[in-house]
Amino acid sequence: SQQGEEDPQALSIQEGENATMNCSYKTSINNLQWYRQNSGRGLVHLILIRSNEREKHSGRLRVTLDTSKKSSSLLITASRAADTASYFCATDANDYKLSFGAGTTVTVRA
Amino acid sequence: KAGVTQTPRYLIKTRGQQVTLSCSPISGHRSVSWYQQTPGQGLQFLFEYFSETQRNKGNFPGRFSGRQFSNSRSEMNVSTLELGDSALYLCASSFPRTGDRGYTFGSGTRLTVV
């Protein structure tokens, strides 16, 4: 079973706009990770935020984590056509596995 | 350095057959885990190996099994294939042990059962 939910399920934005997606989870975690997947290929690790961190930045990505609400958000700024993909959050509860959300499909229009 | 290599990329099998998928992790990575991705169930954890020992197993029937070799390469086997086993099977490796720097995934093996 999946750990939680992602919201929205799908997102369509114009190039240059920001994209925000949210993730909720159910259990205590060690860290939360975000991955990107293009057209049913392998997952690419984007960013990891530990349970004692509240915000993290990497290039055009900004991730927040609220452990009291068991939620996280991923912001992609100044989106590009190449950002078109599915984005998944995944929680690591220090049990040697990742529990994935259902994913958000992002379409960036030129 | 080379990424995670999964072979074969595509596979078509008939119901009732068995299949073996292979995964070679990034050099130096000792943890290998497997995931099944389907449109209906999403990404589901199958099992994880470290130094040839299975440390965790997902909620899958006994038809799904795996192993890891001394060089960290891993295989997973599915016996008595069912139509519902059609999926993208993804392998991931990590170092150090618990993947606290994230996992590197292979491109996957797409299995179609007919």
C-alpha cells in the first residue's frame, strides 16, 4: 500500500510559471524524498529533506516539510518544457524501503 | 560512473511461465531494492538486499523472490506468471546503507504477461 497522497494528480502550466505539488504521509519518517519520472522510465532523485529540516533548496527546486502535519511540498520555479514529467514523493522510515505517493503529472506548455 | 543497469529492458512472457530480471548497482553501492510500478497500484516495494541479506520484503505473494550476489548484483524472479504481473520493475541502489542520500534507479524492465 502507498504511504500517502499527492495533490494535485495533474498540473498544467505555462513555461516560466511556478509549479507546486503537495504530498501527505501517514507514519513517522526519517526523511522524505522527491523523484521525477519521464514517460514511464526510471526515477530520478531530485532532493531529500530530513525529518529535522523544514526547508531545502536545490537549483529551481524548493522543498518544505511539516512533520506535525505530515506533509511536504515541492515547488519548481520558472518551469521549462523539460520539466514535463511525473513527480513522486517518497518517505523513508528507516526500514530499508521507500513508500511512494501516487504522483503528480506536470505538463509544461510552451 | 555507470548507473544502475537493468536487463532486459523489455520482456514478453506467457501466463504460467517464470521470469528472472537482473540489476547491477552502481559500483560501491551495496544496497539494492526492487519496486513494481503499475497504473493501478503505483509504485510498490518488493524487497531490499544488503550484503546478500534480505532486510525487508513488501506485501507480495511468494511467487516473487529475489537474491543478491557477493558482487552486489541482484536478481528477482517471478514464478507462475499472472496477467496482473505486467508492470515496470524498477531496481534502485544506494550507499551508504540506508539510502539517506537518496536512491539511484535503473531504467526498469517492462514485463508484459500475455
